[in-house]
Amino acid sequence: MASARINGTTIHYEDTGGSGPAVILSHGFLMDHSMFDPQVAALKSTHRVITWDERGFGGTRATGKFTYWDSARDVLGLLDHLGIDTAVVGGMSQGGFLSLRVALTAPDRVRGLILIDTQAGTEDADKVEGYGQLHDAWMAYGSAAVQDVISGIILGAGSWDSWYAKWAAMDKEQFSLAFDCLMHRDDVTPRLGEITAPSLIIHGDNDAAIPVSKAETLRDGLGGPAELVVVAGGTHAANLTHPEPTNVAINRFLASLS
């Protein structure tokens, strides 16, 4: 992977290059840039696709506490580093959290938004305690103690050995810093009307972390044209577990922007 020093952090990223319109995709909590491999494969012939490891994940280390506003500035700094003025900005779950903040921070640089299994609000109160217990078990006993529960929430049924291995290799301090950011994010729902860029919202109807109703809130609150595509059987990581319908929707959306 390439790397760049941005906002005091060494950001690791992949860039397909090329002269096509730029698309930058941000991954979800406990994932890394590779979760978008199916989208990179589908888009790289027509678009310049950038994926990256966010603070605390993959090759990018968090140097201290941070917020998704910091992550939004990381996206903008990475675009600056690559000489990209405007891009379609997208992400899954926490990648969507930070993408909304990119659009609020620098609306003139966002050609469109792709929001996958995400929401604008804070964590639901009924989930905070349970997620805290998962965090504490991970810190005390390692990721193996909770990997089946976590993969069930993010990826659905099945054995996800490649992700289990990545989680086992994670530094616990990095995990905890990223978890703190996740659980203490602010609510940007009241500001959705400020976002006027065209938006594609993709949501799995089997998302165990964020219900489809949150996607409907996004669609109804955004200030620009917004389409909601519900993926039948789709998990919290619908782009990874159900790439074909996800890619069809993304390609159609990108074509509408050209």
C-alpha cells in the first residue's frame, strides 16, 4: 500500500489511478480498505477508485483520541495529496458517518455520496451496553472471545477466517481508540438538509446493526436527491456479502452523475 502523512497521521491507501472520475470509499468499524475489493474490481475500468485504512485499522495507526470529523479531514487531506479536487465520497457504516461529515465540511468537493448501511445519528441506547460488553471482553480475552458474535453482526452467518485473523492481529489500544470514536460520535441528523449532493443509500434488509428505518431517515432528511436501494438478504456489510446488487446500484448512480 501507498502511504501519506496527513493531519499528523500516516494514512495507508490504495489508488487505482487513471483519468476517470474519482470515487473514494471508507470502510466500516473493524474492517479495512479491502472490504471494497468487489467495488474496486467493478469500477476501476471507468473510475479512479481510492480506498484507505482509517485511523486504528489496517496499516493506519491512531495517534490518540479522534472523532469522525478528524476522519473526514483525513479524506479531504488524502484527496489533496492525490491532487483530486472533487470526488464521489462513499462509505459503509462508520465510513458513512465520516462521509456525511466530509459533505458537511467541504460540500463543494463532493460530487455525490454513496452511503452503505449507515446512519446520521448516535448509537441507539439499547445497544450501547451490549457493545460495551463486547469491547470489554475483547480487551480482557482477545478478539477470539467475541469474533463469532461480531462477525454475525457485521457479516452475517458463516466462518470469516480472514477477518478473524485480522482482528486477532489488531493492537488492543488501537481497537479501543476506534471504539471510543464510534460510541461517542455526535448526531448530524439536524444538519442533513445542508447536504445537497446527490446521494445513493444502500442498505441490507438483514442488517443486524442498523435497521432500514435509519436509511429511510437519511433519504428523507438529505437536502439533495436521494435514492434508497434495499438489498434483499443484505447484511451490515452488504457491499461485501452481496456485491452484485450493490455494484449494479453504484454503477447506475455513477452513470447518472456523468
